Amino acid sequence: MPQGDGTGPNGQGPMTGRAMGYCAGFNAPGFVNQGAGFGRGRGFGRGFGRRMMIMPQPQIMVPQPVQMTDVEEKQILEADLADLKAEIKEIEKRLKELDTK
């Protein structure tokens, strides 16, 4: 409840939000109060007090590197080289512009 003024979130009235303010019996509004959440020091984390069965860990699939042919690698490298040359031209152009100022 914003500023504890009784309007509730978005002006919808009391008890329309998280029930964390004066309307729920707390002494202060907002984040000062801890709600009944999971894993907040009240023993409600995982299992709610029941003994949890130990589950086996899932197998992690590690992707294998893709093997490419020499032709594919050459095409990729040529494209990278063309991109780098274009970037160098743009940098040189900007440097010339700065020198003329």
C-alpha cells in the first residue's frame, strides 16, 4: 500500500495487493515486513518441511564442435576479411574528417 494511506496498489482499495501493510495487521507498510514466502528464513524452502527425496542429477549434454570443410571455412574467413576492410575504410574516413576540422 503506497505510503500506508489505505488506497492499496493502483488505488484499488485495501487488501488488493500483497497484504503486507497495515490492513494485514503489520506495524509498518511495505517491504519492512516479511511475508510468508519461500526460503525467507521460515523453513518454507523446497518441500515445506517434508523430507525431500534425492533425485538423480540430469545428464548435461555438451554440444560437440561442428566440423566444417575447408571450403566453408574459407568462405567464412573471406566474409570476415571483407567486413574488416570495410570497417577500416570507415575508420580512415572518419580520421580524415577529424583532421580537416
